[in-house]
Amino acid sequence: MININNRKEMRSHSRQPHSRSHHSQNYNDYNNKMEAGKYGTLFTQYVKIAAIVSLYWIVSISMVFINKYLLSSPDLKLDAPLFVTMFQCFVTVVLCVLLGISGSWFKAFSNFPKVRFDPKVSREVLPLSVVFVGMITFNNLCLKYVGVSFYNVGRSLSTVFNVILSYAVLKQTTSVKAIICCCVIISGFILGVDQEGNTGVLSYMGVVYGILASLCVSLNAILTKKVLPAVDGSIGKLQYYNNINACILFLPLLFLTGEFTVLLNFEKIGATAFWTVMTISGLMGFSIGYVTGLQIQYTSPLTHNISGTAKACAQTIIAVVYYSEIKTALWWLSNGLVILGSGAYTHVKSMEMKQAHEANLKAMKAEDEENLINGGEEADEETV
């Protein structure tokens, strides 16, 4: 048996300083575990963001090179850019339907809306679809007639058209800093056209298509905001209706341009390899919209624009190396001006949005304080 003195000793030992140090050690261990968990979660988030940005780069750059092969490869010899574009729209529609149905059984696809074709909604989306058809068609036509390395410069005026159309359509003015950025982009575009012309490989039709593509990109952004309410604000539904309308709009264009005849005489129309590449291009066309949304969701619109600018730079370098092209210092300067101007414009607009947001918050806070003061004075008067 344990006597009373032993019990007292045991109690006194339990109150000794080493007990406090033991609890302190436990507390430190707990803190260390929390910090490790925090940094572990942060590391996981960084890895996820890096994976999504990398996926965006891979899909976007791969799509450009695959389209270039389909549109102007000397091996393929297919002169049917509208058909290639329409098939990509068709693949997107099929994927939208399949993923919408799969969302009922698989949680991974639950974000894709289950849509049923509504002629009324299709008509409301039609004006946007016309611009959308112009955008993707002129994009592909530009890529058909210019090299991949010049493709970014050829379509670089979309930012400039954003400023022009925002003023012409929405009556929104632009700051002097943003206009200076646009001037830098324009100077890069003009220098790029001049230097590409000096190499003897410039197609002026490709430049015209690039300008038209830039215009359609800007119009598409403006009209998308107006049309979104018709599809309940769902980008997935908009993608579905846009591509259905596009497939319908492309059919008469195929007849008018004689591409049906081209397809009938195409030697590889029944080749498995050809349809495999076509299907991959369609998958890429659908995926680029999805991974763009993911990149914006896990980062921010500003980070997405910066990523797109950096991707364009990488794409240019890859194209020059892959096609063994030799470019002058002024040609590289033109690309640098376009990328610098685009990046600076993104930064300027983001800072302006931040300042406007802070000004709104300050105004709301001042209004709330005024209401509190007025409310307090009224209460005092009632008390008197």
C-alpha cells in the first residue's frame, strides 16, 4: 500500500517545474504541427496552381501547333479552314452534352450544366454567335497565312480595340497611362509587320485576318456580358449554345467557299490518322475554355492575363526554334514591345480597378458614418 507521505511526495512531484516544461513542450509541439499543416496546405495550393498554369500553357500552345498543321501543312494539303473550325465546334457541343449528362453520376463533372436545346435561348445568343464565328474563323485564317512565331503579333491589337469599342459602345473613357500602353502595342505591331515583310515570308492577308480576329475578340468580350443573362449566367450553357449556332452558321459558308468540294476530293478524308488529329484539335478547343476558367478561378484575372502574355512569349520562342527560323534584333524587339505593352496595360487596368474599389469602399464608409451620426442626433431629439 502507498502511505500518506508517499502520496504527498507524488503530488508535490506533479507540481514541480518539470511538469510545466512538459506542458510547454506539448504546446510547442502543437504549434509546430499547426505550422507544418499550414505550410503543407500552402505548398499543396502552390503545386495545384502551378499544375493548372502549366496545363493552360500546354493546351494553348499545343492547340496552336496542331491547328497550324491542319490549316497549312504541306504534308496534309487540306485547304479547308472553315471545316476544321466547324468540326472543333461540333466536338465542343458533343462534349458539353456528354459531360452534362455525366455530371448526374460523377461528381468530377458536376460543374457542367445539363442543357436541353431551347430555340428561344439560341436566338438570343445568335448575335454573339455571329461574332464568335468571326473570331474563331479569322483566328484560324490568320494562323493559316502567317507563321506561329508571328501569330502573337498578328493578333496583338485586341487590347487596342478594347479601348476603342469601350468608348464607342459603352462610352467608357480610358486613362492616359492605358493609352500609352496601347501606343506601345501598336508600335510593336507596325515594327513586327515591317520586319516580317523584310524576311520575305509575310502574308498581308494573314495580317488583315489577324486585325479582324482582334476586332472580333473585343466585340466578343462586350457581347458576352450582354448575353450571359439569357443563359442564367452559365458559361457552360453559353459555350453549348454558341457552338451549336456556330455549326449551323458554318454550313452555308462551307457551300459558298467551295470547301465541300475540297473535302470530297481530299485524299485523306477516310484516314484514321487525319480524324485522330481533328478530334484532338476539337478536344483542345474545348479544353482551352475549361482550363482558362480554372486558371482564373485558382489565381485571378490579372494573373491569367500575365500568364497569357508569358505564354505568348514562350510560344514565339518555341516556334522560332522548332521551325529553325532566323529573326533580326528588330523583329525580336517588335515582339518585346507587344508583350511589354500588353503586360503594362494589364497592370495599369488592375491598379485602376483597385483604386476605384477602394474609393467606393471609402465612400460607403463615409455614408455609413453620416447615417450613424444623423441617426444619433434624431434619437437625441426624440429623447428631449
